[in-house]
Amino acid sequence: MYARNTPSIHFHHREGTSLNCVPIYRGTLIPFYYSDIMTIRSQFSAGLFLLILACGLVCSVAIADEIGGDTGYFEITSDPSGGAVYFDGSYKGTTPVTFSVLVTGSPSHTIRVTKSGYYDWQQSYQGNPSEGETISVNADLVFIPVTQPTTLVGAGKGYYSISSVPSGGSVYFDGSYKGITPVTVQVASEGTPGHTVSISLSGYETWSTSLSGNPSDGQTIPVNAYLTPVQNYGSISVTSSPSGATAVLDSGSSQVTPCTFTGVNAGTHTVYVSKSGYTSVSRTVTVSAGSTTQVSVTLNQVAPESGTIYVVSTPQGASAYVDGVYYGITPALATGLSPGNHQVRISLSGFQDWVGTVYVASGATTTVTQTLHVGTPTPTQAPGTGSVAVSSNPAGAQVFMDNVYEGITPLTISSVQPGTHSFLIKLTGYADWEVSEPVQSGQTTQIAATLSPVSTPTEGPMPATLVLVAVGLLGFVMILRKK
């Protein structure tokens, strides 16, 4: 092991008195002894010696400064050291060893350390170091106490030599654990023929096979297993109603529905689906290796914000209609209108109706101001209908036919379907007046309403009981005063 970016100088006396040594790069040490320094100083000038030493220190710092950029580092050690290191199948040297990797490279790695006399050590590692970071991994190697010969000679005994790629798999022979690959299993040549072998290793699919017969006396039959890595990725299929929405996986990559995200790491993920004019939906899903997780969402359309039309007329008191719906007497306010174009009609008896198209913006109020012109337009009578002429005393009352507002008296309602209709006449300060009248095709039905003022209650005389009480109290007060 060594301390990166910390060059130091130590010296050793030949007699054993320690001053230390100079680390030039990654654990390489250049020893200096006191007598050696004396020899150097006798052969070279002091300035040349210091120049050489300074150059060595500058080189070590320069090499150390190379660490960074878009690379990180793995530092692999082992106990004992001296093991051969294979990183993603590539040989990197013997432990301890440090090597660089791309920060943006594949995050899935396999580290294997081998050493003669020890079982192979292997581990899967997920992730990359960040820029300039060093990740340390230590391999604890296990000593192989006994190495069995490839071929064992014995009366009535045969052998199966079982190995795997990669090595280190747990071997089960006829259901019994026999050790770690490579391993040799002894069987009786005359025993029950036929055997099963299975090999398991973390990060790989379990391998199994059937063996027929038995090896003959002293024979060794090789059994080789090539282990298949476990698939660590799955997929997410996303559909939406309506389609054409944007699906985002874990705040990263995005696609348009329907779509499928492939190469997704097994585990929990978040899918966010959105579309303009619709509410967004978020789903948390779990992905299993080798399978596809289905995500289906229904997006609800967002109701647009309504607008308002404010109707003002000259003269005031006209009836205001928006899209045929009565909204009151001008000045009138028509609220809850959807954004877009609407038809506005202003009607007042004795004046020509005004009809126009008004655009309503979301969340805004549009003001319509119109001056009505004197004149009574000739109503257009629909074929097969009748009309109703309504008057009131006093005039200026509101007319409702079948609970639908029609205008202010005096008023002629045209294009009325034949049949009996109800009429309601209302005027502030007067009692409501109601009647049901038949209407015939091609005829005008006359309705004259005489409105009655609403009586105001008057104060009556004081009840006799209250008078007596008042007189009694007055007499009691007079008696107290005399005292």
C-alpha cells in the first residue's frame, strides 16, 4: 500500500538507524543509505545531487496530478498479496494494483483475483468512481489445504474432475456438497450408475447436468461447466390514454407513449407521464431481471378556466342573453363561460335587438357596451307556430314563459309552439301574477296582467295588557318620588 500524492523522503543507516526511503510512484521505493549518500556527495557536487532529487519529486507530483479528468480509479488489494487481478476479464497486474476507469463507462464490473495455492476470488461490482475518486476492493484469498491428484489409483475407485468457468462455484454431487471448483469427486466403480451435478455461483445461473454410468477403476472423467451470468436488466412498457404523452424514466430518458424502456436495472423505478391539457401521472414500479413491467395510465383532461362577459346597454334595463341563456337586466354579468366565441343578444322593448359574437379569454372579463336603436323589428314567425302578446299594468314587468325569461312588458313572443303554456309576470313591489293560456298556430294570444302592490304591514294599537303594565309602573314611580 502507498499514500498517493504524499511524496516523502526517509533514509536508512547501514547500521539499522532508519531515516526512510523515497516513494517515486505507486509504492515503488528507492532506498538511500547514509554511506551511499556520502559516496554520491564525494562523486557529484551538492548542487547536482539536489537537482536530481528535485526532478524526482517533481516527476512524482506530475504523475500524481494526472489523476482526475473524466476518469476514476479502482485499487485492488488481497490477503495475501501477489494475486493476479482480472477486471472485466482484462489482466491488470498483481495485488496491490491501481488502475483507471472511465467515469461514464459501463457501471457493471467483474473483479477476479487468482493466486497459486488459493481458491479463485471473484466479485461483481455495480457503479463507477466519480471523477478523481478511488474505490478500494480487498480480496480475502482462501488457502487450498489439499490438492487432490488428477488421477487417483485405487481398487474399484473412479473419479470425476469437476471444473467451472469462472471457477469458485459450489459443487453438489448427487445432492451432496463436494467443495469449490475445481474439485475431484471419488465414486465406486461398481456403485449405482448415474449421477447428477449442479454448480452454483453468485451472479450466475445455476448449472446442472446428468452423468450416466461410472468411471472405471482408476479412471478420471472431466466435467466442465460454463456458467451463464444472471441477467440484471428488465424492461418497462408504458401506454397511456390518450396516447402521445411523454413518459420519463427516473427523471432521465423520455419517450412518447406507447413506448418501452429497455436495459433497465432490476429494482424500483419511477415513471412520470404528462401531456399538455391533461393532468400528469406518476407511477413507482418494480423491475425484475429478464422481464417486462407493464405501466398503463389514464390521463384526465384539465378543465379550462372559465371567463366572464359584462353586458352594458344604453338605455339600461335591457335583457342580456349569452348563447340563448338569459343572464339578467343590463348592466348584466354572464359568468362561468368557457374560453372561445359566444353569441350575445341585447333586447329591450321598443328598441331593435343587438346580436354579436364576443370572444371570451380564460380567466378574463370581456365588456360589451352597446347603444340600442329605437324601432320594433318585425318578428319572424316560424311556420306552424303562434305568438303571445303580453302587457302589464304597470308596464316594465319581467315575463317568464314556461319558467324561461322572455323580456319586459309590453312584449310580443313569436314562434311559440301550439299548446298550453304557463306565464309568470314579476315586478318589484308587486305580487307575482301567473296564468296558463293555450296558444294556437297562426294566432296571437293576448295576455293582460293587472299587478297588485304588495301591502306593507302597519302598526296596530298597543295591547291592553301592555297599557295596564305601563300605567302601573308610572304610578309606582310617582309613589317613590313622594317618599
